[in-house]
Amino acid sequence: MATWRERAIRAGMGLFHASGAHRLAEPFTRGLGAILMFHRVRPATGDAFAPNAGLEITPQFLDSLLTHLRGRGYDILSLDAVLARLGSGEAPGRPFVVLTFDDGYNDLVDHALPILERHRAPFTAYVTAGFADGTARLWWLELEEALRRLARVDIIVGGRRIVRDCRSAREKSEAHADIYWGVRAGDETELMRVVTALASQANVDAGRLTREACLDWSGIAALARHELVTLGAHSLTHPRLAKLDAQESAREMAESRAAIAREIGVEARHFCYPVGDPTSAGPREFSTARELGFASAVTTRPGMIFPEHRDHFHALPRLSVNGGHQSLTAVDILLSGAPFALLNRGRRIAA
């Protein structure tokens, strides 16, 4: 069941598609380029209940996207190359994209890497240390799996009792939306309490779910040796950092980098804020990332990269390439920058 935000996004994309207004705006709104955000790349499952499908694209779409980008004259650059270009203040060249993959899923190696190799496309992989050693929890997958197994839920979320039948795919989707946005409105303790309770009722093995979905340290070490890869840190346990106190937030950031160095001997120079929206990362986290010495840090706030971002390397926007807009037309609309000129009311920097 789509949320109001998802319905608004679809309506906006439909308007640009029908009017072609993004093509007229593009010379003024595209900026220098964009950092693209991916999560999972794997074959479509075809499940009727798939609340996390928005985090997935198919290998075929990734392949067609990279071909399309090169055909449109985009340079596919490493994150370091873009930071160097921004820092130098050199005259804009061809538009660029940076490819980034969050969390450290197995399918990055199994399905995405062969395509990236074929296209000679550099990319950044942001890995969560706790996913690599199996100690952190992919709570969004736990919630999905719990609701897939349960026929009924009766749970308190943020002081509100949610009672729903969960027999059909539609009922499960409606229950998921209710619970998901309920826990997102609360703190990390409440989120994990709710997910833990539902996972326990459904006999979901949280550790096994993480181990099956994500690369372990040996897999990350092998990935890090690849010539196309820049490895970045994505925290210890994937919490919404702004929901933590300052000391714990900084610890999540600093120790994730330390864990990567300890386990595979690689310095992670770049950081990715978990969840990354304004409720999960803000000025405090941007300052912390800078003070900890990260070369850059990325958010999930949508927007293009402009010359002004040379002063905001620790609050970089990204464009989500996801299952909700899995078409080249949708990507062209996003890369025009027009939707974000409207969304951000003309502001180039949202930090």
C-alpha cells in the first residue's frame, strides 16, 4: 500500500513524463552531476508482499542503466575523482555520476559486480561492520519476514495499539506500512523492541537473516581488493545516528572505520549515514564526520551536485535508483534535477 509520499512522488514523475518540462529545466537544474544510491541488485522475486522491493533493482536494469548513462554522455567517476574535481574548482566538463551501494549485501558481488566490471564502472561500497560479523540486525528485513509468516498482529507501537489481520498480501502490506512508519517515528529502542517482539512471535532468526543477506569480512576483503571499488563505512549497527546521543553517534562512526581497518586492513575514508534523511542525520552528524577526518559523507537527501558542494563534503545528496522507479525515463527525469529544484525550493545545498 503506497504512502502519501510515494503517491506524491509517482504523481510528480508522471507530470514530468507527460509534460517534458524536465528537459526544458535541465540546463539550469542539472548541476555538475549526481551521486546515485543503490541497495540490492538481484532478480525480481515476484512476491505479492514485498515491502522492501523499493530497495531493489534487477541486474538487467543496472546493465541497461549503465549503457544508457554512457550513451547520454555521462562520465562514471569514482567518489575520490569527483571530490578532487569539486575541490579544484575546475571548469565543468561532461556531467558525471557516482555509483554507491549501501549496506554490503551479497548480491553486490553475486549480481552487480559482473555488470560493473563489464562497463568498467567504478563504485563505492558502504559496509556496515555489524552486518559483516553477523552481530547487527537488518530490522527492515526482520519486519518483512515476520509479517510474511504471521496471520495476525497485535502490538503496541509508540503507545498505540495496532491490531491487524495479516492473511492476504494486501493485509500484510497495510500492516507493514502502519508498523514501519510507527517505529520510524520513535527512537531506536522502541524500533528494536517492536521488531524483536514480532520476530520472536514469528520465529525469525535475526542472526541467520543477516548472515544470509550480507557479505562477511572475507567477502568484503575480496571486494576491497577490486580495482573498481572504493570502500566506505556505514556505521557499526546501522542506527539512525541523530536518534542517539552525541557520544554514541560518534562511536558508531569512528568504530565502524576502525573495524574495517582491523578486519581487512583497509582505510575507509568515506562515510554513509544510515537511513540518511533529515531525521537520521543532521548538522551534528555532518560536523562529527568532518571532525573524525572522513573525506566525505553522503546522505539520502535528494539533490544534484553543484560547485557549492565543495564546502559541504560531509552532507552530500544522492539520488535513489530503486524498484519504485525502475525505468530509464524515470532516471532521466531524476538526472535533470528538475524535481529537486522544486522539492528544495531552488536551494542548491540542503545541509
